[in-house]
Amino acid sequence: MDRATVVDRALTEDLGTAPGPRVPDPVFGATDRMRGTIVGAVITLIAIATRFWDLTHPTDKGTPVFDEKHYVPQGWQVLTGGNFIEDNPAYGLVVHPPVGKWMLAAGQWMFGYNPMGWRVMSAVSGVIIVLAIYLTVRRMTGSTLIGAIAGIFAICEGVLFVQSRLGMLDIFQILFVTLAFAALIADRDQMRARMHRVWTQGRIDDSPFGPRFGFRWYRFTAGVMLGLACGVKWSGAYFVIVFTVLSLGFDVATRRAYHVKRPWVGVLRRDLLPSASSLGLLPFAMYVASFAPWFASESSVYRYAVGEKVGVDGPFSWVPAAMRSFWYYESGILEFHAGLTNAAGNHHPWESKPWTWPMGLRPMLYAISYGPDQCGGSDCVRAQMLVGTPALWWLALPMIAWGLWRIISRRDWRYAAVLAAYGAAILPWFLEIDRQMYFFYATAMAPFLVMGLALMCGDLLRAPPPGAQSERRLISVLAVSIFVALVIANFVWLWPILTGAPISNVEWGQQIWLPSWS
């Protein structure tokens, strides 16, 4: 019986039989550690096999493909430039922070300037993401089985898979975001364990605001991960905001669950400032710290903008010149991104808008080549597309609807957490519809999509109430088994266009399921 079942049954029992106010059962995560470790190891090995299989293909005649052409050389410059920075302004400025380029540089340091060097750190990140999803869902549900289903979904999810095999930045940001989410879920359990200890010791009423939680290493870890996410791309800031609110929501729920007299005031007095520090100020400090090589270098772009591009006088003359130059640099990045709009004439044949992302209606073609030289004498195609596995992505809207129903009807915190993170990945993009956008921006949605679908499978597999017929459980097990098998089969079918394997022109046509895919 998983933790959700234990809690649900506890909530439906007659409260009059309890000697005092009811509190949550002290069940935090799955208890089958040995089985969980074995299952996690198997899932990790499968993730390694899929992510590293033929990792050096495809290429553009031995050179990077798609946006690898931007980021791979930048990573090489970071590695070979001598200052751990990208000092070539390219289009007038460096448009992304340095952390993702450091990750690419690490791979090139190990394997050189070649496809393995470009992509090895992406593949490693992809494997860690799969493991993190498995462990997070296992903790949220208290079930190794549901965690394993989430891990299988993560392995077979096309967007995570393709991004794990290319030298681009998005997979690194998603790595840090997923780890931050996992840390927040672990922090929630740890704080509930501390609160339960206070409750059993009879100290819950020592203060109307509840106990102090003390230093929270998991929350601190989440802040570090969010800082690294922002250090890859600015869109990590959306998760900083949402995860801070989510953490405070967990704290309110924890204090209420243990009957603290003034839970909201307790959170405001005892949790707000520490949460803001760990999840707000710490990521900002880490973001600035990631530019330490920029501050230390004499040749970094715009390092000495004050006096050249920025006046030495004015109301901010008291700010150190280095920080003013840094602000000028950052404002240039903002201006650059703000100008990437359709109204300004920026268009791309594979552009998409966020309302198409939940179901993956407009994927992206990363690489394609035709001709007999591609497969030993007969005409064929090598194409790599960023496409979400339809068996998963086409259920996004039902997952959202089910999650909202569970939140409203059952106050299911698991769906609240997953949908909050999913929303942080997509909703902010609706605020700037005119901006040029691509489906790879939806990479941030993928971990939380598979988590939500795994939770749905868990709901189907939940033990039936007393008196229910065994046929109901049999049907549930059969339905989930068929769905998991369908996801795996769908992934296997898409394998050629996810990896750039050679296929015939007929097979290529069979891979294009919708007109919007071409």
C-alpha cells in the first residue's frame, strides 16, 4: 500500500475514535530501500544506454548541427581562452550566462573538439534527470513502482532524449531545475519529519507559531540549483519565483497539518525570510558569482564600459565601475532578447508559439541529409527531430485537467507541486507572444509532464476500497500496463528520427504524423 493510500484512508476514518487531533502518518517516501536501489540502478543503466548510443551522430559533415553551431564553439572558447569566459561578443554581446558553456567546455576538455566532446555532458545530464525523476516520484508517492513508471516515461520522452544528445544549453538548465524540484520535495518531507517529532514530544503548543525548523540543507541545495539554472539561461528566474512560493506553501500546509494555532503568521515570521534568502537571494548571488571570471578578466566584453559606453557621472556614479559595466552588459542582453520579435521581422520556418507546446504540435528539425551516401548505396534520409513522444505529450491536457481536479477535490499536494513547476515552464511565455519562440523552450515542461502522468498511473493503481471487486484492480493494472507498453513502443518507433539513423524515404514519410510536423 503506498503512502497516498495510507493518508486517504486515514482521512476517511471516523475522527471520533482518535484520542486527539489527527495528524499525517509519519510516512516519508518509499520504505523498500533495497528494491528501490535495484530498480533505480536498472533505470539508470537503461538511461545510459539510450543516451550514449551512437552519440556522435548526426553531424553536419563533421561539424555541429542546429544551435550547436553557436554554443559548441563558445564552450571551446571558454576552455581555450585562458580566462574561463567567452570574450568574443559575436552579435555585439554574449547572449547567455556562462554556466551552460562551462558544462560544454568540461566535455570538450575530456574528449576534445569532436562530437563526443560536444555532447557527453548533455548525455550525462540526461541520465541524471531520469534518475532524479524516478527518485522524486518515488518519494512523492511512497511507491517504487510508480517511481519506476516515471523513470520509464523519462527514458522514452522524446524531447528529453534528443536534448540529452546535443551540445545545447537547455538540457543543463533542466538538469538544475529538476534537481531543485527534487530538493524541495525532500525538504518538505524532512520538515514534516521534524514537525512530527515535535508533535510526539508534546511541544507543538510551545508557541502559537509552531516550532522553528532550523537550517534546511535541502532548501539550500534547491537555491544552489536554481542559481545554476539561472546561470544557464535567464528563464530559470521563473522557477525561482514559483519554487519560492511552492516552498512557503509546503510550510503553511505542514504547520496546519500539525494544528499550529497560527500557521500563516508562523510562516511569515519564521519561514518567509529564510525561504527568500535560500530560494531568492542565494540564486541571485550565485548568478552574479558565475561571472567572477568576467570581473577578473581584463579582456572580457564590456568589462570597462564605464567611461566608454556609460558615463562616469550621474545618480549612480557611486556604484563601483565594475558593477555599472556589468549592468550595462546585462541590459544589452535584455535588449537583444526583447528585440527578437516577429514584429521586428524575425521569423524562422520552425518557429512555434506556446499554445502548441503542450501537445508538441510543432516540433523542430535539427538535422537532415539525403542521398545514397547516407546508407551505403540506396537513397535514404538521416533526420533528427525534436519531437515529444505523442503517447505522452498528447495526454498533457488530460493530465492537467486531472491534476486540477485532484487539487480541488482532494487537496492533492503532489499535483499542486507538479503543475506549479509545469506552469513555470510555459505560462511566462504567454506574456510575450510576439517574441520569436521554438519548441526546444518546452524542454522545461517535459520532466513535470512525465511526473504528472506517472501520478495519474498511481491513482489508477491505488488499492480499491474495502468491498470493491478485484476486477477493478485487474482492469487498472491492465490499463496502466498497456499505456506503459504503448509509450515504449512509440519511443522505439520514433527512434530513427530522434537519433538521426538512416531510414528510407518511405519510412521518413511514415514518421511525419501531422502536417505541422513538416
